[in-house]
Amino acid sequence: MMCFVTADYSVILRNYFSHDIIGFKMQCQTDIIFCRWECLKELVLGGWTDDILCSFGMPVIKGSERYNCQVLCLNRKIIMIRAKIWLANDGNYRELRWFTAWKQKDQLEEYQLPMEFPRL
């Protein structure tokens, strides 16, 4: 985790690195990915994002593809989901085994949140 702290010691950004909510060893099975939305919902609605920008690493399914994403949340709202454009595929990392790289560079798309996730 990485935090940026202001002069008055208030935190303005909390960054949770890749797959804080789910790890690679979980093999990114679809049912586990949907359970991770429940974890994110608890973090967002639990007040963890009040007055602080939080970046959570988690897998996201769009269409039939799985993406390794950062979900940015602030004040109990999801403000953006950013998928990785470049995936690690050497050394200990084999992201291409589980994920697809985002190919729509410089383009925004709407994402339909899972039905279980409240409209915020």
C-alpha cells in the first residue's frame, strides 16, 4: 500500500497495489471475481473512501474478457475503472495467462456494474 500525506498529515491518496482484493494464486475464477465485487462494495460503503481517493487492484470482466484493473473510489463512489494496457509476461509474472490487455487506448467506455453492486 502507498499513501500520499499532506502537510497537515491528512492522507489524500491510498493506493492498493495489483490484486489487493484478489491474488493471482486464486487463478481468477469467475465466481471468485464476482465475490470480489462484494469485498469492494464493503470497502466503498464502509466509509473507507470518505475524503480519500483509493485505488484498488482487482480483476474486472467486460464482455467475455478478464482485465487486470485499478478501481478508483472516492466518497463512497466508484469514479473510474482503468484496465492495464501492458501486461507482465516474464519472470514470475504471467498476467497473459489470466487477463487480456486493454486495446481501446485513449477511449472511454461505460461499464455496467454487477447487479449486486448498489447504484452510487
